[in-house]
Amino acid sequence: MRLAELSERSGVSTATIKYYLREGLLQPGRRVSATQAEYDGAHLRRLRLVRALIQLGKVPVATAREVIAAAEDESLDHHLRLGAATWALPHGPEPGEGDPEADAAGRTVAELLEHIGWQFGQEAGELSPAYRKLVTAVAALRRLDYPCDVAHLLPYARLAARLAVTDMDLVEEQPTEAGQIEAAVALTVLYEPVLLSLRRLAHAEESARRFTDGGTGGGEV
Amino acid sequence: MRLAELSERSGVSTATIKYYLREGLLQPGRRVSATQAEYDGAHLRRLRLVRALIQLGKVPVATAREVIAAAEDESLDHHLRLGAATWALPHGPEPGEGDPEADAAGRTVAELLEHIGWQFGQEAGELSPAYRKLVTAVAALRRLDYPCDVAHLLPYARLAARLAVTDMDLVEEQPTEAGQIEAAVALTVLYEPVLLSLRRLAHAEESARRFTDGGTGGGEV
């Protein structure tokens, strides 16, 4: 297909596609004349991934390039390629240096991972942005005196483990390795708002059930 | 306690505390002289909540003021006060107007809520920011041709329902109503990064288990 059709089918303007081509986020098309190139399904799919990363994942252009490079690095094994691609996604604030709450939070997180038996999580340890984000979040809860010891965090960790099984089943539905890596990146980014908004809707439901007469758990109003 | 001690105990600079006082985010202290005021535990707790909303929740100052006002509105019942406070929290992008994917996504979300039997979610319908955020996220998945029909979303909705029970148990641990409302706001904001980072750590664990020899599911390396 030509540039105009690629634009129409992806919903990305031709100016933005040209920008992505210049920035190396989109592989060049097959030249068919001095001024025209031919694009295919691989370009369309990449374009949608780039758009998902940049517009939904709020990933900066330079990081999107790293994510794509990691996803395509044939020298890494499948697990590492999935990991490298998703590690590059934004994770939020880092723990403060020498913050006593961060130190205590770090011990809580280490204890939690040991308790639930996540071997990879422990190995990756402080190298992993997700690990550091968790320490930051637990430190914030500690500072506010909200409950965040291992006993409180454990149900969340168990639910996260179930979620990961559901997520990885979706990833494995993709027939090709490249498709799986793309799916891992896209599902990490795109299922985060799904999960958070479902949690908030479930809060409303659970709160209605507990605190109003009209809730499912109560009688008729 | 005096301003200096409030600053030290909350970790918020005196300049920022004065700004929160001017903006009405923090209730004034009890005047003890022309230049000094006395603050207590209620100020400390409010300050930590304001800081959590603004620094962790990325809530704008005007919205933080609305969240606090809703949480303190005695005319609302407990369920509505919890809801009003958490609805004011940021939810991410809204669905596009007249977007065909958003329309299809809206039908999927309505079907999902009916299927799982969330009565409050259905009533609140399009009024709820969480509902609209879910539609936006499902529309994005549709556009990328990722699986997001009711069958795929249902396991996430079921996990969200379990999460909500865990969350509301934590809220109900707080002895006072004001404390419960504060906890609902703080846990909505503060447990989101906990949940997302645990999900990413669980991904790493599940990926290692499936795709490497050293994973828990495989043999010894």
C-alpha cells in the first residue's frame, strides 16, 4: 500500500508517519519510484505499536526506539526480549536516595518477594524498574501510615500473579515471536488502564454493596 | 506543634505548607500569637494526604481541593462521599467523540458489566470517569487488533472485584468515617503503583517460568 493508505488504515497522519520514518521508529518502505514507497502489513502493525507506545503509554520517542530495538534484538532469548522491551516502558518516580522510609520499604518488598517465592523478581532485584517503583510506592504508604506490611501486600501480590498468567496466555495467543513481543509491550501498556478502571468500578460496586441499602448485599430500597 | 515541627514531621517544606494554607488545602492552625500558629495531628495527616494527592497522584491543586471538599461534605452519605472523593482523581484520556471504535468498545463494556453483574457500575454508566476510561482503553486495544472482547476482559473484571474486596477491607480498618474517606482516596492513588509494579514483577516471573530453563517451572540450569 502507499503512504496515503497506510495513513488511512492506521489513523496516523502522513506528516506523523514521515516523522516516525525520520526518527527510525518505522522501518522504510520498499522504494518503487523516486518519490513513492510501498508499505505492507508489517508497517501497519509497527505503526499501531508506535502509536500505542507514544500516545497511550506516554513513552518518549527515544525510549520508543529503545523498546523496538530491544524487541528486535535477535541476540537475546525470548524471555529477555520480552523483559527488555517492557523494562523500557515508563514506571513512575524512583525511590529517594538515603530515604529511611525507602530503606524500610525495600526490606518489606524483599520479604514479600521471598514469601511469595518469585525467584526472578529477587534475582532482578534493584535492577528492575518495577522493583524500584514498588519500593517507592510502599515508602509513600509508610510515610502516610497506611498499612503496607507483608501481610497487607500479599493479597495484591497473589492477584498480580494471577493477572500475569492471564496476560501471558494472551501473549502466547500470538503465533509469531515478534508478535508475542509486540503483544507483551502493548498489553503491558494497554491493559494498565483497563485494570485500573475496572478496579475503580469494582470499588464503586463494593462500596455500594457495603454502605447503601440498595447494594446487592442489602435488602430492597 | 509549630510550623517548623509540622514541616519536619511531614517532610513538606515550610514554604510549601504556607502555599497549601493559602490555597485552602490545609486548614489554618490555631493562632497563638500575631506571628505563630499551633498545628496538631489532624494538620499532619491532612498534609500527608495533600502531598500524596499532588506528588504521587499528580492531582492538580484545584482538583485536590475538590477531593478534600467532597471527602468532608457531611450532606453526602458514606458511599457517595467515598465515590465523590475518588471520582475527582485523575483517570487518563477520555474516549474520542464519534469514534466508531469507542462506540463498539462502549457496547463491549456495557456487556461486560452486565455479565459480571455490577449493578452500581451500570447505573453510574457513562457518568463515571472510570467507565469512560475503560471505554477509551478498550477502544485502543480494538484499534490495535488486540483481544478485548467480553471473554478476554472477564478474568480482569473478576480479579478487579477481588481487589476491591481487599481494598475495602483496608478502608474499613480505619476507625473513623473521615479516616475511611481519606484511606479510600489514598489507597486508590497509592495502591495503583503497587498493583502495576507487582503485575510487572509477576510478568517477569511468569515469563521466566514459561520461557527459560532456569524458571521455577523448568529444571535446574
